[in-house]
Amino acid sequence: MNRANRLTAILDLLAAAGDVSVEELAERFDASAATIRRDLDSLAERRLLTRTHGGAVAQSVAYELPIRYKNHLATGAKEHIAQAAAALVAPGSVVGLSGGTTTTAIAAALAAREDLAEQGLTVVTNAVNIAAQLATRPDIKVVVTGGVIHSRSYELVGPFVEQLLSGVTLDIAFIGVNAVSAAAGAMTHDEREAAVNRMMASRAQRAVMVADSSKIGGSAFASVGGAELFPTLLTDAGVSEASRTALVEAGFDVVLAG
């Protein structure tokens, strides 16, 4: 495991457990205690955790919202997608992040990037958990859209969101969806979330749909858009060859992570 992945994994463990020790981390990642201490010191300098004697505890602001995202943050396929997505972001960029577990994992991967300190990064999001997650990172400017919180997804929805998004330009946007198919394109369970996702994608120079392979071929209530809105679909290697072929024929550039 490289250092960036290890830093993200440490943050994931903190999100789930609240505290970690140098000893347990060294054993888990097969690394020396000195290496783990340097990792923890680096994360502490960026205010992503608080160092303790023998380990670290989570920053309360960064990890108290919401529990459903803690439980699924950057695991398995989502971790691979998050790392691939973060690699597409250049320092100094303006990045859009919709709500969802995959985009939450992308936020964690961006927070672990050490090369952002000099030029920084601007993140525009309608997800309150992502905003809280990045709020303690001094070199990431976080812009929250405003709006009404959707109790199921912790996303801000409604006309206030669209009003702000209509006035910004994004270099790249990562949009999470509930389902995607070659015939119907990207879909979500809620029409309000679909409207926000559609506008965020339209304000980006490059819009990337992020969806793990379990969502491919499925169906959901509200349409977001097809390949004309999302030229790129970033997913994991679990997608079947038949599904990938159908998506490519529908106009999507399918990128496999991991």
C-alpha cells in the first residue's frame, strides 16, 4: 500500500473507531512504528486528526457527520474509484462533489493529497458530510451550496442550490448516482437530487460519473443524463464485459479503477 492510500485508510479507521494506536496501525499496514508516527504527524499538521500519546483521535468536526457515510467510506471498489478520481485533480482546481458514498470517499482521497498545500484546492459541494469532512483542511476552500437538507442522503437540494451553481464554473465534477445503464444513462432515487446533479455536471468543464459496478445495469426513479452530460464513467473492474461494451456503444468513455 502506498502512502496516499495508507493515509486515507487511517482516516477511514478513525471515522469508524474514533481513535487508533501506532501499534495497531503498524501491524495492520505492515509498516514500522516510525513510519506510522510520521503519517499521523502529517495528518495532524493538516488538522485531520489530533495526536495523542501512542496514537491519535478523530477531529470531532470532521467525523461527527454522518454515521451512514462513516460506515461505507472508501471500502473495496469505492476506494479504488476514489483514488483514481483524486488522481484526475490538479492542484489549484475547482472541484464539484455531489453527495453519496463514492464522492465521500473521493473527498477523503483528496484530503490525503500532500501536494495540494502550495496551490490549494476549491471544492464546491451540496453534501453537508463532505463539507464537514474537508472543513479542517486549511488548504482546501470549501464552498457549500445552501439549500434544504435531504434527510436520507444529507444532500442539499432545492432552488437555492441551483441558484449558486448557476453562478460558478468547475474544472471537474464528480457525480455519484444510484444506477446507470446504457439505455437510460445516470439515475438517482430522488428527482431533487437528480436536478442538482444535472446542474453541477453542466457547470463543469469535465463531468465524471462515479459508480461502483453494482450500480451498472440497474434502474432508479429520476434521470440525470446520458453520455452527452457525462462523457466519462469511472467505475471498478467488477463491471461485466457486456455492460462495458453497451455503455461504450452508448457514448460513454468507461474508465476502470483498480
